[in-house]
Amino acid sequence: MGKYYTNPLSIKEIGDPFVLKAKDGMYYCYATSAIDGFKVWYSKNLVDWKEYGYCLKADEKFWGYQDFWAPEVVEFKDMYYMFYTCRWKKNNSLRIGLAISKSPLGPFEDYFNGPMFDLEYAAIDAHVFFDDDGKKYMYFSRDCSENIIDGKHESHIYGVELTDDLLNLKGEPKLLLKPEQEWELKSGPEWLWNEGPFVIKRSGIYYLMYSANFYASRDYSVGYATSDKPLGPFTKYEKNPILYSNNELISGPGHHSVTISPDGTEMFLVYHIHTYPENPSGNRQVCIDRMEFDKEGNIFVIGPTMTPQRMPSC
């Protein structure tokens, strides 16, 4: 193993990468990766990945039948909980599901044999956050396919507290973010997006990171908003976006997760870019770049890069 890596990494033909650093010290990457479920990859160093194969595979009895998107996995009470999106056979609408496994490699078994909850609208991109006071929260996107505001299809980000067992919502989800900054309107005017939420906490501040614009466009990018409370109100960073296409070879960097280096000293943003920047589509590949905070507590990303970078923990 050398001391440098270069983006993109070896995980190809995916979208929406989520990396879990598990208690066994290994990294596991889950992503939008199959028409009938999800695949998983594993790594010791966050750079060199091996494909394991399916960790969840739907059969004809499964409650959802297509659009298996954006899986995220958390460790909880010696089990692994996968929150994911798929399209419900019952009404052809997108919903969030929950599957559980004893291993981060799966197999994950659906817990409810149906959506985790039904708010009577399309919901995608579930992200679960454990606060340091023991409370748990879910953030998700109310999908633009069924959310029409003044004639515009808009994806909005919501948040809600979860029960302690992670199985149910506590109360009604709260609207946290909607597309309104200038950089978020490039795919408009009829279709607008705030999606792919991911939350981190630092010095008592909640950073709600997200992606905006159409996923199959060069303008897909990452921004964030801050609050002193987990369910807001949130204020968007005035210098958004913090990750965006900065040259002709990089298109649509977004739908990210955040993880830490093997030695725990560095943060990395894990995200996808379009495999063919001249023809953006659902064919995407994984990149990682360092993420830091400046003196004022603002997030910045050293990327997107396609030149040699120091290996994590080097």
C-alpha cells in the first residue's frame, strides 16, 4: 500500500455512498447499487475496497419492487440497522424501510414487511443521528415526485425524533430545509431539490449537510445549515455550496456521508461523481476527500480532487 490515493476509488456503478466505520475497525460501504436490493463493500483503510456482494436482496414477496436507493446503516445493541428507500408495491410511491442484521455484511432482513412509516407522501434518503444526550433522530427528504408547491415539484428535508428502539417516529416530522439559495435553483424552475441529509455535531452546533439540484446534472452539489437544536430552526451557510464541480472532469459531486480516518484524527467526506462527466446519469462512482472546520466553525472540503492525496491517517 502506498502513501497516496487518487479519486475516484474502485467502487463503480453506484450512487449515494454511505460508509460505516464499525466497531470491528473495518469500513463498510453501502450504496444505491442494484435494481433489487443493495450491495456492500469493505475496507481496512477507506481507500482499497473489496466487493462482498448483496447484503439485502428482494424477492417476489418483498414489499418494494424497484428504486432501491440510499441505504444507511447504524450499529445499535450489537445489531446493524439499515434504513433505505424503495418503491411500495401497494401504491407505487417511495417509502423508507428498515432491515436488520447481526453482521454489517448482512444478510439484512426487512423488519416490518412494509414501510417503516407511512406519512401518505413519498419519503426518501433516511439518515439516523445519535445525539450525545441519548436521543435519536431521523432526517429524510420529502420527495419532489409528490410534493408540489405553487406548481413546482420540490424536495424538502424533514427531521423527527425516533423512539429509543429506533423503530418508530415520535411526533410529527418537522420541515427543516427547502431549496431557496441561488445555487440550489440551477435545475429549476419546475423541479427543485434538497435531499441526502447527513448530520454531524461539533461544539454544541448541529450541522445539517445535504445535496441540491438534479442528481444527474453537473450542478449536483453539497451545502449545509446550522442550528443549536437537532430539529432547528436551521440557517443555511451563506457561502454554500462547499462541494461542487470545479473542473470539466468532475460532475455532480454529492449525496455524501462523513466518516473518520483509521486513527480517528481526520474527517473524510465520502461522495459520488458521475462516471461520464460529459453525460451525467445514474452511473456514478465513489470519491473521498478531507473535510475540516475553519476558525469560525465553518465546514470546508479539500476537494473535489482527482490528483494524488495523502492516504487517511498518513
